[in-house]
Amino acid sequence: MSDVHVENLVKTYDGGQVKAVNGISFAVEKGELFGLIGPDGAGKTSIFRMLTTLLLPDSGKATVTGLDIVHDYKEIRSHVGYMPGKFSLYQDLTVEENLSFFATIFNTTIEENYHLIKDIYIQIKPFKNRRAGKLSGGMKQKLALCCALIHKPSVLFLDEPTTGVDAVSRKEFWEMLKALKAQGITILVSTPYMDEATLCERIALIQSGSILSIDTPQNIIKQFPDKLYSVRSDNMIRLINDLRTMPEVTSVYSFGDHHHITLRDNNLDGLLQELTEKGHAAVDGKPIEPTVEDCFIALMKNANN
Amino acid sequence: MTREIVIKTEHLTKRFGDFIATNAISFEVYAGEIFGFLGANGAGKTTAMKMLCGLLTPSSGSASIAGFDIYKQSEKIKKSIGYMSQKFSLYEDLTTLENISFFGGIYGLSDAQIKSKSEKLIGQLGLQNEMKKLVGELPLGWKQKLAFSVAVLHDPKIVFLDEPTGGVDPVTRRQFWDLIYDAAARGITVFVTTHYMDEAEYCDRISMMVDGVMKELDTPQNLKSKYNTTSMDDVFFELARGAKRKAD
């Protein structure tokens, strides 16, 4: 049986004017690392707040560890851990005081579940007498994760844990998640960073309150509808402007030092030659495998049409 | 060819007690350049940027921004720059048009200038139907594009962008960079921070801050060659991994 089951969940704000979550359904299996991938305003936080019983849905149903999010809200709270996107611990309590506070309100002790947080807590333990408000961003994040874990939740909800975090610290955070998954905890994590999608077992790509696609990252990539090519030349800005005017180019987006394009007739050689004739130098192109970001863009375009 | 220099710092330093947030950084930025300012959290980027915007007095060293001295002419600096961050964008309870006139007024534009600039900007962004809507009702992507356009409304010499595309969808993120290219083509210098390494590739030059020091400053191409890799990700990892400081 799935640990999280969501059926046609709807949430609106401002008397129905703002549709934050628009009839979303998905299921997360026990022990799975599941990612909600999408930009700000996609509805990720609303979904997490409903599943952690902090917000009531307008309609639809959801269960967490088999318990109903509306009727069994009190019981759910002892089974889930929630790390909000915004740092929400007590700034004027110390590291250790925060942790023991959260342990106490869940009727447990730091010692009882220490094995769950040990690898993470050990990194902030030297600062255990420092007030949480005086910690660096990375340390706050580690403390918040410890506090979300101290009552040994079955399901862990992490709302944008890596937003605004640099690439090195992001990598470290994902290593911690892998270790937690190995302990059997079901993890739902949201992120606006498309490159983190491949670190999840399954992902839901989400935009404007609706799910664009749910599958393993590998399968989502396989479902990309066209052949994708990367091209470059010595002047990338002129190149993208020219590509946008060429009728055989059906889509073009910058991806760092290359542009990714799809072609109406998949005639790459013809295109490269045409570019050279237009005066581009060092023109180079090759077929490539799409990234999750390519897929997201393609699905967004479909959804808008 | 001598290029006009719009930012020049020499040994620019900021101490907070015995902590050296920004440690003697020296660099130059040219007019019309897209200059990427990268580094791990806690590397000293925000402190450096605040000094360059005239919001924080340095402890030592010197800098001139748009030709003005960072110690003596900070008010003139503020008039010559635009600034946009991910967090503060615009007044949510003012309409699109009201935000444009408000910021236009603050930057000292005349009513006639504000009127013509507003019309042009609304047209460029395709916001005709949203002119009279409260900014709070616009999707994030549009807000960020509008915030950028407002930050360059007064044709500043330099625009400072602090993680302008954080959390923005992948299509809007790219449209945002089109706006950056347009501004640079009009001669506006763009000074930008980002956590997206693909965006580092769009910069003419990139600097890398590590523990308060500017460790590298070069074109993306040269940095990749130097670190013998094909991706900026690797360059970033190589540099940031050695960092001792970790903060926000």
C-alpha cells in the first residue's frame, strides 16, 4: 500500500480566485524518494501543507500512512516530519534546546532516536549551545532536518530544502537524503531546480497547480516527443536570434554553452550548412539526450496550447 | 582598444569585528559587459555587492562605481545604478503602471519621460492587459521581468541583479536572459549573481569568490580550459570545495 495517496486534491485562495492546486492526484510508495519539481507558484507548498494537515483542501481526498488528512489530522502529525521552505525553528533557543523541544512535544527524547539524526547532528553538535538565529544558512538547514526527524516519522516532507543554496551544499544535502532513504523513511521533496530531478526515484513535474507528468526521470526523458540537437557557434547570441527566425527550427532554448533545438525535418547537416552560409563561424551540432529541463519546457508548451 | 571601465575596485575590504567578509578584492568591469559574480553561500558576495551599490561603507580599500567614489559619492552612485533582488521586487499593492511611475519618480524622471517609458515598457513586455492590475496578482515570472525593466528604467550605467531567476520556470528564466542581453546591447553593464551554472555561461566574464577572496576572474571558456573541464559546474565545484567558510 502506498504511504501517500492523493486524489483530485484542490486548493483555492481568495474566494476561489486563485487556483493554487488544481485537481492533483499521485501516490508515493513506502520508502520512495519522490520529487515535486516546479517553479515558484506551481502549488508545491500548498500540497505539502495539506498533506501535513496544516491546510484544509477545498475538495479531493488524501491519505498519509493510510490516515485521512482531514479526519485523522491529529494522528497524522505524529507520523510525519515537515521541514518548511522558510526557517521556522525558535531563533532564540539554542541548537540543543530546539531539538529537545521537538523531541518533548512528540513524547520522545533525543537519545531514543539519535541513530536517525546522528550523521547530520554531528556536524552541528560543536555549536549546540549557539542560538538557532545565529547559525549560518547551512547549519540552520541541518538543524531543521534534525528537528523534523527526531520523532522518527514514517514520511518526511521537505519543502524546497535547497533553494538559494549553492551547488556544493546542494550536493551534500542530497547525500543526506540518500542516507535517510536507506533507513526506510518515505521522502517527499520539492525543488525548483530541474537538475535535482534525476536524484529522485520518481518525480511529478508541476506547473500552475497541475501535474504535467509523473514518472521516473528516465521515463520522462524517454517520452520527449522530438529528436533533440545541441548547436553552438562563435557568437551564441547571434546564433539564437538567427535560429529563432528559421522556419525549420521548431524550438530553441539556451542551455549554457549550447542551444538546444528541435527541427521540423531532423536535417541537422542542412541546418548547420545554412548557418555557415549566414556567416556563423565554428558551427557545431550533434544529437543529444534531453534533460528533465528540456522535458519540462516541452510539457509546459503543450499545456499552454 | 581601451574599454570604458565602470567598476574599479582596489583591495576593497569589509570587516565585521574580526571577521573579514570581503578580503581585499581588486577587479574591473567594463561598460556593456555581463559580469557574473559567483561563489558559495558565505563567500562574501552580498557584502561586496552592498559596498558596490553604495549601501555599506568599506573598512579599507577603494572603489569607483560609474566614475563616483564609493566613500564620498555614494548618493551619486545610487542614482547611476539599478538594483534588483529575488526577494524585493516591486510594491505588490500598487498596479503595474503605478510601480513604473513610482520608481521613475524616485529616479528623477520627468512626467513626460515616465509616460513615454511606461508605454514602451508595457509594449515590450506585452503587459497591456495587466497595466492596471495589482503587481501582487501577476505570476512570479512576469513580476521578475517587470522588476528588471523597472530597475533599468532610468538607463543606469550599471544594473546589479542578485539571483534574479531563483525559482522561476525554465522558459521565463530564458526570457529573462533575453532582457539582460538587450540591456547589455544598450550599453548597460550587468552585474549578476546566480546559482544556475548554465547562466554562468551567458556571462562575458565570471568572477569566483571563495572565503572572501576573488579566486578567479576570466571568461567561462578560459576558466573551463584552465580547470580542464567542459562544464562550469566542475569549475565551481573545484573552487568552492576548497572553501573553509560556510554561511549564508
